[in-house]
Amino acid sequence: MPQSDMQTVPITPSETPKPNDSSTPPTPAQLASLSPSPNHNPSHEEHQYLRLIRSILETGEHRPDRTGTGTRSLFAPPQLRFSLSKRTTSNPTSTSSRTPVLPLLTTKRVFLRAVIAELLWFISGSTSSLPLSEAGVKIWDGNGSREYLDSVGLSHRAVGDLGPVYGFQWRHFGAEYIDAQTDYTGQGVDQIAEVVRKLKENPYDRRIILSAWNPADLKKMALPPCHMFAQFYVSFPAGDRDDGGEEGEEKNEKEKRKGTLSCQLYQRSCDMGLGVPFNIASYALLTHMLAHAADLHPGTLIHTMGDAHVYLDHIEALQEQLTREPVEFPELIIKRDDRGSGIMDGWKEEEFEVVGYKPHKGIKMKMSV
């Protein structure tokens, strides 16, 4: 999901929130009054996100930004960690007894269809916002508009042509970008294919990397990548190497050879209100897809952030969100019969079934462009 960048310009008095301004960060006492009831589940992983929001509102630095909205910001906050499966039997170490889950935040409704559509759009290598927009997913329309492209010096681009953004870097890193209509088949490095190949052929490789950050192409992009770098790691826990007795020995032998796939995401610019809930779900889903393609178990998503910020016009909405209690994350079912095939192309939205997503109602927040 497109997010905003920081612009290092001095803060002027007019940009500083006034004492009675609705964008003024709440006091610690006010934040304490927003806490959920004492009966809440403090171990729910969504509380990591809520605690970070609270910390930014309490102690974040007031900073201007490229969009002119203004933010409260923290740099390099504690990582967020989300399990991509949950235990379904009494054996806590066995991955074969776990059910895949999707960490889709529940204290507000996240636009799941857009998460899936955008991720498949990335994987397809597309660099035009038009296919998404025509499918009813408008999240890139602002950055692909005529007005916006002209404002960032890309007036020669057609409407919707975002330049060599995520999909291009994932599938054609290093190729020369012409426009969104050009066929780049066979050009550049297909990082998605390389990730799958390494997961299948050498899961201990320390170079299983997916990078959207290409300094040579940044000026050609409508928006430089915010979620820019992911590393994948396959572990083989001791529990997966345990024998299960003589009965079912062949099945256990097969299962014990399966690794568990985890992903660490580095995100340089983190819009906590709109972008981060999207990014958590998107990279969790990508990890599930890769695990399916490489016949691995889903492990953990680790989210490492650079500039984690709350836009001033999101504060009121996030204050409301802080009063809500998380509920259980939904389960994820991938409805494909090609596990281990290595195929990442041609996936369809209807092949993902999210079961048991019962979030609180949505909270409207304005996107800064």
C-alpha cells in the first residue's frame, strides 16, 4: 500500500499543533482512559501494534513530512512479531498439528480484498495502477493520477504508470524501465523465482532476499518503496525431527523433512494508521504463498520498522482504535493442489479463503498523497 515519505525541512510555527487542535497528541492520562477493559487478553499479538501506536502518541517527535500533513514519529521501535500458525493439538512443537493463520488486525476492519489484489499485482510485475483501479481497488489511484505524476516530474508518463515500483523490482530487478506497457519477459533478475528456487534447493542459504530498493531507479518511481526489503529463513525445529512411533512412520519421515518458513520485513517508512495493517497482512500472505510453493510450514513474520509515524489527522481515529479489544486472528486456507510446485504466477483471489475474521467495524482515515 502506498505510504508517505519524510522531507527534512524545518518545522514552522504554523505547522506546530495548537493546544486545542484536534491533532494535538493526547496526554498519558488521556491515553490511560482509552485502555480496553481489565479482562482483555494481554498476550494477543495485536497488542504489539496497539502499544506502538500508544508509544508514538505519548513520546513521538513532531515532524513535518512530504505530504504537508505532519506526523508524530519514532525511529526504530521494537519489532512486531506475528505467528503464522496456531496450535491445534496438544503437541506444541509439532508443525503438522498447527493451523495457518493470517495476522489481519481486528481492532478495525482491514480491506482484505485489496490486500490480496495488491499482492498479486506486485507478483505479476505490473507497474500500472489501472488494473487495480478497474477491479475496484483504488489505493494507488492518487499516486498514479495526472496531477500527482506531473507534480513529481513524471509528466511524460501515462496516467497510472507508476514507474519501476515493487512489481518491477521483484520480477525484473536491473532491467531498463521504459513504461508500464512494455513486455519485460526475461529481463533483469526475477527475485521471486530466485527466492522460491533457494527455498527448495538450499533452504539454509543466508541470501534468500527480496529487495524493492533500487537506488538507480528511485527517480523513475512515482513513490519509492516503503516496505523495501525482506529476508526469508527456513528453520528445522527439533520437534519436527521427532519420530512418532512405528505407526505412521513414513508420514512422519516426510513431515520431519519440512522446514518452517519465516520472514523478516524491513520497512523504512511506516504509516501506522493506514499502511502498516496492510503491510502486516500482505507480507504474512506472501510468506504463506512461498511456504505453499516450496512445501514448507508457515512460521513467523517479523516486522522491523525505520520511521514509524502517525499522521496528525489520524490521531482521533487511532484514539478510538485504542479503546477496542483484539479478537482472534482468522485462519487461512489456500485452495490450490500444487503444494511444492514452486509456482508463484497465476494465483487468483478466490484461491485464498480467510475463515473467522470478525473484526470491529472500520475506522475511516484519510490517505496522505
